Amino acid sequence: MEPNVTKKFDLIILGASGFTGKYVLKQTLKFLNNQSSLNSIAIAGRNPTKLAQTLQWASKPNPPPTLPILTADTTDPTSLRSLCSQTRLILNCVGPFRLHGEPVVAACADSGCDYLDICGEPEFMERMEGNYHERAVESGSLVISACGFDSVPAELGFLFNSVQWVGSEVLNRVEAYVSLESEKRMVGNFATYESAVLGVANAHNLQAFRRSRPRRPRPQIPGPSPSKGETIEHQKKIGLWSVVLPSADASVVRRTLSTLTENPNGLPGSNESSETVAKREAFWSSVKPAHFGVKIGEKSLLGILRIIMVGIFIGLLGNNSFGRRLLLKFPWLFSLGWFKKNGPTEEEVESASFKMWFVGRGYSNESLASQGNTKPDLEIVTRVTGPEIGYVATPIIIVQCALILLSQRNNLPKGGVYPPGIVFGPTDLQQRLQQNGISFDVVSKSTISS
């Protein structure tokens, strides 16, 4: 199917009745026919009755709009092809993606329909790139995963820190620290927990897949590679204890930097103007690659020990079928109260927020960077802040990505499977997020004492 054929809908939300999907729908309705590029949408899933109830919930306090409700199932390729034939864009909210995502990507890549999702599963994303990139290039389907808290704040936050290094200043590494805060208890949705458990169970498959793939070029980063450091770190400047977070963010940023190494001016749009070309090239020329890592932070050491304990439970039990059954049957117990099957209440969602600190370290000039193992002498700290990560920030992010894709399609790659940073980095996504409650700030720029 030709990707420029007129479609009935601008976008279809697949899995709109799921826990995250209903919040994506609620956010989408704010922009429907509201001086935006979004004029017509539909919702899709297995249960039309549940979808109708979700539409009523998402529309409150207003009466629900008349939206088409379509029946589709990720186990039914015919229903997925039918969705793709009717829309320019699929927003996929059906997870875990390792179980349900590939048929949707395949249908989009075959048909030329664009695709965004809220996935945070590295194996799924890398497999989709390996298996469907060429097909998506041919059909003109733009497939972008991780268009939520995993991993847009990490990608844009890294890029925001990177462009603060100006002139002869040299960036070597950026460490991100995620801090989740709430006036009430922190509660996550079961699907997120299930994805983490399945990720541990299949970690060996991800490593095997990476070994089977051709090695991609890596950026040349001045200065030494950072050491692993302490298992538990006390980052006094931002007031957090932290431990490494095994999220998708680091791998997604690395994929963007590898793509940038292969395409130093970024990815050309399908039909972009000379002005857009100049803007894109100027943006990427200001970005300095660096080593990147992510840690989860807590204000107390006890909070970090709790995180480590949950990680031990999942690590020990997630590698065998009996242990996985226990983990998935009793999420509240093994997550020490962080996850439950029916997810957080609306009050718990509204009371939560996040801060993501980016501590960039490097050199005040190029000559210092070239001196072998010289320690960094310059530090720039930036920060991304916003509302609750899963059901407020993530819907804001994916909807803004969708609006950019719909309104600026000629400025984006014709097709292919990419991480969000390499596609949306040069666009106005950061400005759009700032207008919708997700802020980007420079905290400090200082010399590091020896």
C-alpha cells in the first residue's frame, strides 16, 4: 500500500482500554479537532464494550465523542491489516510488547502505516529493528518505539545536556539519575512489572541476538571510558543515593548515537525544505556524543536497599518458570508494594512526579581531553521534571510525538525502524513537552576540583 494514500483516520489507538491506553486516549482527546493536526481518530481492541466504557471514562466530565470503535486482536493478522488500511498512524499500547507487539509492527511495516509505541523492552525494540527495518524503509512505514517515559526523557535529556557543551568544551560522559516522588505511595501497573520479569527471563536471548548482529559503528568519545564505580553511589550534589537502573534508556540512547555516527547530519526527511535541512544539520552538529548510563535514585539509603531487594527477588526467581509464576501471581509481595494487578488509583497517579538529573562530565578544552587518563575538570548538571511517569508523562509524550509525526511528516524519515531521539531530536518535541508540563532546565555549570 502506498503510504501517501488518503486514510480514513489520522490515528488509531490500539489497546485503548488497557491501563496505560485509557490515559493515552484521555490525552489524545484534548487535541482532537482543537487547532491541531489531529482531526479524526478511532480506538481499537478486543472488547468493544470495554472500549466504549473507556471512552466514557476518558471523556469525563464531558459526554463521550462519537468515535469509531474497531475490533482488533494482536493474534489476528487480518484485523491488524484492516487497521493499517484505515489510518496514517497506529499508537500501540498493548504490552508486554515481547508477547503482543511484533504482529502490529509487521502489519505496519508491510502496509506503509506509521507506528509509535510506549515500549520499554530492549529486546523487542532491537529485534524489530533487525527484522523489519528494511521492510519499513521500502514501504515508507516509520516505526518508533519507546515514545514514553521509556525513553524520550532520557533521549531528549541527554541531547539537552550535550548541547550545553559549547566551543572547545568536550563532553565525556553523562549519568542520568531518575527520582520518582509522590505525596502518596508509589504504585505501578502490573504490565510494567510483567515486562520487567520477562526481561530478566529472556536476558540471555537479548545478548545472543546482539552477538548475532553486525557490529554498528560507535561514536569516537574523547577521554577515557568511565569506570563502573561503586554499586551504591551517594550523589551529594543532587541529594540522592543511587544504583544502576536496568532500563531501556541506555540502550536506546546508544542506538541513537550509533545511527548518528552513521548519519552525522541526522536522518533526512522524505520531502523536507532547505530551511528544515539547515536546521536539522545545525542541531546535530551541536550534539556531542558521550558515554551514557542511568541510575535510579532515592533520598535515603533505605530506599535504595529496598530497590536492590526487589531486583534480587526478580533476578533469582525470574530465571525459572516456577519462580516467574510466583512473581507474577504475587506482584504486591515481591515488589515490596510497588506493583499491583489493578494498578494505581487516580489519586495516586495525580500525586506522583519525577525528576531526572543529567550529570555531564568532561573537559574545559580539547587539549585536556587528549591527555590520556586525565580526569574531567568540568561538570554540567541539567534536569528534566514532570508529572507521574506511566499514566501522565507517557501519554503526554506519545501524543506529542504523534502530533509531530502527523503535522511534520515530510520532515521525518520516509520509513525505517528507529529510536525516538534520532527522529524527534531536531523537531520541536522538547518545546511541546515544556508547554505540556515536562520541563528542561540547566541546574549548574562548574569546575570539578581534583
